[in-house]
Amino acid sequence: MNEIIDISKVPVRKLYTGAVMPAVGLGTFGSDKYSPDQISEAVYGAVKSGYRMLDCASVYQNESQIGQVLARLFSEKIVTRQELFITSKVWNDQHREVRKACEKSLYDLGLSYIDLYFVHWPFPNYHAPGCDGDSRNPDSKPFSVEEFMDTWKQCEELVDAGLVRAIGMSNMTISKLEKVLPLCRIQPAALEMECHPSFQQQDLFDYAMSHNIVPIGFCPIGSPSRPERDRTAEDVADTELPEVVSVAQNHGIHPAVVCLKWAVQRGMCPIPFSVKEPQYISNLRCTTVDPLTEEEMALLQKAERNCRLVKGQVFLWPGAEDWKELWE
Ligand SMILES: NC(=O)c1ccc[n+]([C@@H]2O[C@H](COP(=O)([O-])OP(=O)(O)OC[C@H]3O[C@@H](n4cnc5c(N)ncnc54)[C@H](OP(=O)(O)O)[C@@H]3O)[C@@H](O)[C@H]2O)c1
């Protein structure tokens, strides 16, 4: 019998559309390490424990297994569709057929609408799932406002058609947002961005907040199980940073949990991944008890190391040498 967390105690975020979502969700990318069945079982256990927000994507290749589990949760009356907040994302090779991609996610998830649908990356640059970090696609192109806005217009039409309730952007920069936001008929309600103590993206976070865009933080624990292709020698481990470890010791909790408490208290909506019941339960429960002090929040601000983990180098186009060009 797993622990049930009082969801009414979990902080919430309100989108400009009026929709409300919990300030912690469950990530569903298995990092090539966990199978779709393991992940969908974790979704079942997590929802049973109190999770109401799920971060999905077609490229995670597990939406149909998650759909089966959602059907089970609904038929067992553990939760209703209206109580859940479910995201999905259009992958890079489907920027020219967003409706088809969204309909496939709806079919796989067994839903009639998605709460928040993202453009996963602001490029149509495809690479095969699981390819190694050195692989490049000769068809890849740099960011183009025209290409992106064509994709975004298709997302806006999904809102018009009632297939999705809100739309969001992911893996953006301030410079790209400044170019596209004035052109949007329907503004993004959320921005999915990498965020953990060693990579806080304070400027992008502030920019999103000041534009009424809810920041959703991925890799909130520093993605300790990320695939080999996403690792470099310079990366730091958030859970080993002295600032994080010292706050963890103050509270007698795992450093991973400190990262989540910090994110939620800062105003972020982290989406930690775990298939392990004690982990995913503590990741939600930690937002309902024993908050960090102002001094601890200030100390964690000093954990910034400018350590981007998801560099996206496989999306580089011919002629581009450095992954930093993706983030201009
Ligand atoms: N929009 C995007 O482009 C994008 C990119 C990346 C990720 N995401 C989303 O963000 C989600 C989260 O990112 P992520 O999975 O890369 O990284 P993460 O949530 O930072 O790290 C997940 C790992 O942390 C460990 N962990 C979790 N809870 C723990 C706890 N309480 N104590 C100790 N260790 C704990 C687990 O490691 P073990 O497995 O070793 O136990 C787990 O696999 C993804 O699942 C996905 O939904 C989105």
C-alpha cells in the first residue's frame, strides 16, 4: 500500500489561461535506461500517491503504455481526467504536420485533449532516438523565425480545434523568445527549460515570469541517470555540490530532494523523473513539509556553475561547430 500525499498541500501554478497545475510533475523520459513498462507502472503508482501532473512526449516512445495505465486509473476511479494535467510535445521531424503528431499522442494516451502541448525543440532537426552524441544530420538547419512560426501557427490551430487547452515552448532562449512572442496569436502558457542548482537560467526564468509564462524545469535533479551521449567531462553533479549537500544535512534529506524544494520555492515547476516508489513519493511529499529557509535559498543560489547538461549537439547543422550556437 503506497503512501498517499495530500495533493491539496502541494503548491500550484496558474497558467494565464486560468488552468491550474501542481508545482511538481512526474517526468517520463526513461533516459534509455528504463523501459516503457517500468515508466508506465511508475505513472500508475505516482498518480495513486497523489501526482496530478505528467510530462509526456512522443519521442519518449512510451505514450501508448502510459495511455493504458491512464485508462486503468480512470476505470478504477483513482482519478478523473479533469483532475490530471497532462503535457505532450511535437518532435522535431513533425514540425510540418503538427496536427497529425498531436492526434497520434492523443490516440496513444487515450485522451480527447492534452492540457499543454509543447514544441519540443525550436528546430525541425531530426536525429534518431538513441543516436550517439557525434552524429549529425546533413539536413539540419539553424533556428528560423519563419519555420518556427509556421509550427507555432499549427499549435494555435490545435487550441482552436479543442485538441489542446494551452501551448508552450521548450528549449528556447531569450533572444529567440523576443523574436517570436510578438508574432504569436496565442501566447505560450509555459516554457520548459533545463533548470537545476548548477544551471539556474535566472535571466530566462525572470523573462518567462515577467511575460506570464510558467517556467517548467527539466532535469531538476541534474539528470543523474542521463544517457552517456549527454555526458561530458566538465559536467558537475548537482547532488554532490557542497551547497546542496549542506542543506540536505540540515534537513536530514537526500540532496535530490533539496534540488526540488529549492525549485518549487523559487517559483519553478520541476518535473523529476523516477520509477522508484520511495523516490517519487519523497519528490512530491517534500513540497508539503519542512520548507527551506531564506538563508538556505540564498546559499543554493550560489550553487550556479553554468552547467548545461542537455547541450543538443546532435541538432547542429552543417558548418556549426559548437553546441553553444544552438543556444544563441
Ligand atoms: N523538454 C525537454 O527537452 C526535456 C529534456 C529533458 C528532460 N525533460 C523532462 O524532464 C524530466 C526529468 O528530467 P531527467 O529525467 O533527465 O532528470 P532528473 O529528474 O533531474 O533526474 C532523474 C533521476 O534522478 C534520480 N532521482 C529521482 N528522484 C530521486 C530521489 N528522491 N533521490 C535520489 N535520486 C533521485 C533517479 O536516478 P536513478 O534512476 O539512478 O534512481 C532518476 O532517474 C524527464 O523525464 C522529461 O519528462 C524534458
